[in-house]
Amino acid sequence: MAIIRKKLWPKWFKIMMSGKQNVQMRLADFKIKPGDVLLLEEWDPEKKEYTGKLLRKKVKRVIKFNPLDFYTTKAIKKYGCYLIEF
């Protein structure tokens, strides 16, 4: 089990903390697998510093994909992407 630290902006940190969101979309520039712990650290982008708030989330599932396999760069820039959990 690995512990992986990542920044999370206040808006998204609050949503994750409230339990309203239980998924994260992240650039796959690090290794992660089920059972690892994602340590989300609230980051204030205006002050460019951590707030000291932490949230630990145990990873249940990881799905790696490339959105460019499905959409053009132009479409992604225009519309963005959804990560939908049911």
C-alpha cells in the first residue's frame, strides 16, 4: 500500500470532504492502484500555499484512459469531460 499526496483546490476539497463526490479525475503522471491511499491536501491557488487541511481516501478502483482515444483536442477544449459515477 502506497500513500500518494496530491493537491486539491478548496472548492473541490469541500465537495470531497462533504461526501458529495467520491471520484477524482487526475493526470496519470504517477502510479496508483487499488488499496493505495490518496492523501488530498487542500491547496490555496491564490496564496500558493497549503491550508493544512488533509483528507485521506482509500483507493477502491483505478481506470486509466486517454480521452484523445475518443475525442479530438478541439472538442475536449470546447466541452471538457465528465467523470460520471452511478
